[in-house]
Amino acid sequence: MGERFELDVAALHTVTAGFVTSAAALDAAVAALRSRDERFAAPVRAWAEATRSNADRLERTTTEYLRQERENAWSVGGADR
């Protein structure tokens, strides 16, 4: 499928991992804030949930990208693009 494609997919996986790591850090912040005042924790919790949602969406998009690229590779005789 090609070096460019492999680099694209690796970059997308790196960004997804960054979202997951950020969500975990935000979860830790929520735990710390909750002990002081739940009002401070709520917006950070929402941010963590949105970040996790972005990671899930990006993972689904990457999976679809992989599927389409495989289909395209087969339809053009496996040509490197």
C-alpha cells in the first residue's frame, strides 16, 4: 500500500494515543479537583469525555481509511500510491 500510507496511518495512531493520554491526565485532574469542589471537576470531566470521544472517532476514521485503502490497492492491482 505504500510508505506514505503507512506513515499516514502511523501518524493517525500517534494522534489517537495522544488523545487517550490526554483523557487519562484529565481524569486525574478531575479526581484531584473533586476532592476540593465538584463544581471545578465538572467542566474538566466534560473535557475528558470529549477528548475520549475524539479518540474513538479518530480510531473509527483510521479504520475506515485502512479499509478503503486496502480496497483501492486491490482494485488497482496493488499499485503503490
